[in-house]
Amino acid sequence: MGKIQPRFPQSSSAAFVQPQVRAVRVTVTSAQILALFTTPVELVPTPGPDRVVIGLDAVILLRAGVVPYTDGGGLLVVGHGQAAIKEVTLTSAGFWDSAMDALAHAAFETAINWGVVSDLEDKPLVISNDTANPTLGTGTLEVTIFYVVVDV
């Protein structure tokens, strides 16, 4: 995968380091999908103390299996920690229950978002379902996340 070079304004601070856009692709198994409400799946690991993962884009590909998933209701969520800080939300109806492969692309929240630093600092990005687990289904998710890590 090619490297994306973002343009950031030059800082007068000698300590400033330009964040690099990174990408990660995670395959979420059928067993993990069936437990997404109770057990979120880590997409980007914790960045370490005094650092925050800032998500930019999410591409979520459902590789449909033989049996479509039952919709657990609610939203498919990508967020910090246990997804309490929601960054990307996707209505799960019409996505989970697809009998064919389905693709969703979502930019992370574009409105001015803020949170208490301790809620974001050193937290992983995870994917979960915010209401209930699907009760039946087969297939996998291929989740690609574009992100940067910044010092706080």
C-alpha cells in the first residue's frame, strides 16, 4: 500500500513532529462478529501514554457467508476504548443481513469533536455493535482504517 503524505502547516515549535497517515486492515472473524456487542474487536492498538489515535477514514467490507447475519439492531461503531467515544457509526440494518458482499465507507466525524483527554489518551480504536450481538450468521468483515497518532 502506498504511503500517503499529508500536508500540515509548519510549526514554529522545534518539538513538533508531523504525524504520518497510517493504514491498517483487520479481518474480523464470524465468531468475533457474533460477539461484537459484548466483545469489541481492536483495530488500532493503544498508542502509548500522552498519545491519541485520530481516525480519518474507515472502509468496512462484509464478506457474506452462506447464512446472512441477523441484525442485532443499533449501530456498527468504530470508536475509542470500549467504543464509548463513537467516531464512525453505520446503521447495521441492511448491512448485516445482506446475502451478498457489502461495502461501507465512512469518514470519521467531521464536526468539531472533543473529549476529555483521559477518555482518548492511550486508547485503542475498536469496532463494536452498540445494541446487541447478531444471533446468527456466517461471513467476515475486512476493516481498513486510515489514522494518525498525535501527541497530547
